[in-house]
Amino acid sequence: MTNYTVVAGDTMVRIAKRFGFPEWRTIYNAPENAGFRAQRPNPDKIFPGDQLVIPDRDGAGFQTGRTHRFKLLAALPPVEIEGDWDRGPGPAMMHAERTMVVTGDELPAGVEVTFTVSQIGFGELGSVTATSSAGRAEATWADWFQPARVTEKVQLAAGQEFPQVRFTFVATALGLTARSGVMEYFDKLDAKIVAPQHVDGTQPIDYILYSPWGTRTGTATPDGALLGEKLPPGGCSVVFVQEVLVPT
């Protein structure tokens, strides 16, 4: 057995690899480390100065009667993880889930990974957890809007864009951290005015689009077609000539 003092940058996976153990739980769950487990019940959170006992490996310590020559190998590279959104489905949209992905060649199966999602300019929104498969972990997120998260309200003219609402996440596992890129949110309104008293096929129709983030003027085509793009979270309604059009 070997006594070991945790240093900055250590994780259980890294320590296990350094001492030649394929599974970090062999060290963490060793009877000699009962006190360490009581002090650090979450193996993802260990700290410099912590004391561990490294158990003997199976087969270690017997004599062969021969002289052996050993080569000291370089230290193993640190375990690394990377995180980002699955961008295949495109930007975030109302009621649509988007997948958060963490990858790492040395990420073992069975590790709990925590994904903490933030709205840029507002702060943390919440966390979800997932259990890794070998080299990968995934979790989904669809909570894009709450009224309290509106950070500004604007009054826009036709053609102007609402402020972008963007999201990121931080994933943690085994004491490691991965930060994602930005996921943008863009909703779309594609509607048609069917009120005969307002659509004669010859004159464009002015309207005001109302969003929790403010208002924007616009003009529908003479046949009543109305298109609103790059809308922020929270839905919208449209007002024209004292009538209200609520998209479904």
C-alpha cells in the first residue's frame, strides 16, 4: 500500500491511471479509504491535501527469482472533457428540446455528469444530470422562457431585430469542467389574416407584433400573409385595426 496526497488538478480517474488501476473505484472503495469516503462522499469533489491510500494491485509483491529491469514512463496526460450543443436541429425554439453533449476519450461509463444551463445576461436557469456511457454523456433542455427572465423591452420599427436571447451550459464530472458554445434562440411566426373585412387583396395591412420583449411594427401582404422571424422566447400576438391575431 502507498499513501498519497492529492495535488491540484487531480481527479480520481487521473490518480487511478497514474498508479495503473483501470477503475478508479478500486482506490476510492478500498477499505483503507473509509475515512476519505466519509470526508469526500462525492468522488467528483476532491481537494489538494486530501489523503488517500493506494492499495496494492493484484499480483503485486511476489518474488520471481529473476532480475527485472523497469522503464519509468512519462506521466499520463490529464483527463479532459469537452461540451457543446448538438447543433443539428438548429437554433432553440419554443417547446423544442435541444441536446447538450459532453465527450472525452478518458470519460468512463457510469459517471454522473451535471449540466448547468445559463441565459446570457440573466444567469443560471437550472441543472440536469445524466450518467455517462464510455466517452460521452447527453442531456436535453427545453425550458427556454419564464417572464422573470426578460432582461429588456424594446420598441422596434419594421425590419429591426429583437435582442438575441442566447444560452450556454457548463458540464461538470470527476472534478472536471467543460463549457459549451452559445445556443441562440429564434422563433418564427408564419400566419395569414383571414378576416374578409381587413383583406381585400389590394392593400397591405399594418400591424404591431407584441412580445414579452417589446413590440415591432410590420406590414402584412395584401393577401394577408404575415411573417415574423428571429423572435425571442415567450410567444407573441399581433394587433391590426383593433383586431387581435393570436398564433397557435
